[in-house]
Amino acid sequence: MSTNPRPSGVQFPDMEIPANLVAEYVNLARIAHSPSEMVFDFARLLPPGGSPQVVSRLVMSPLGAKLFHRALTENLARYEAAFGEIHIPGEPSLADNLFQPPAPPDHS
């Protein structure tokens, strides 16, 4: 069951995936833009450090980027509904908020 049905009359083409397509692992992205396009550089940075290696660059119109953002948001929500919340390192958790030592009183 789809929570976001396709608009009536809109047909999406089947996508062909070339047999020689190489999937790349990326853990870093840089986004730049001009008035007419959005540029996404996807890179990989592995230990022991050094410079990240850009492995793919995608260029989209601002409209295409906004629609991609919408699709990504919807798919992340479906993923979290199926597998649980994705926690971002460094963000406070409920345990951090409940079990932190009390703050000293402010005597200013």
C-alpha cells in the first residue's frame, strides 16, 4: 500500500540499471548552487585521513532538488517507521536529558 499515490495520468518510466554500474560508498556530501542548478558532490573519507575523494557529482535543477528532498524525506519516514528512529551522533537523547547532573543554580 502506498501512502503517496502517483498523480493520475502521470506515468513514470521504468529505469534501466546498466550491468556495469558501480555502486559507490559515500560518507560526505558538499552542496553548491547557482540560480539555475544545484550541484551535489558525494565523497568518501576513510581513515587514516587525507583529502576526501569525490566519487560522484550530480547536477539538478532547483525543482528537481526540491522533489528529491521530498522523496528522500518520505522514504526516511518510511524507513524509520519500519526499523526505528535514526539517531544522529552528538544529538542529545532522552537518557541524556533525564540522567544528566542537575545544573547549578544561577546566582546572577
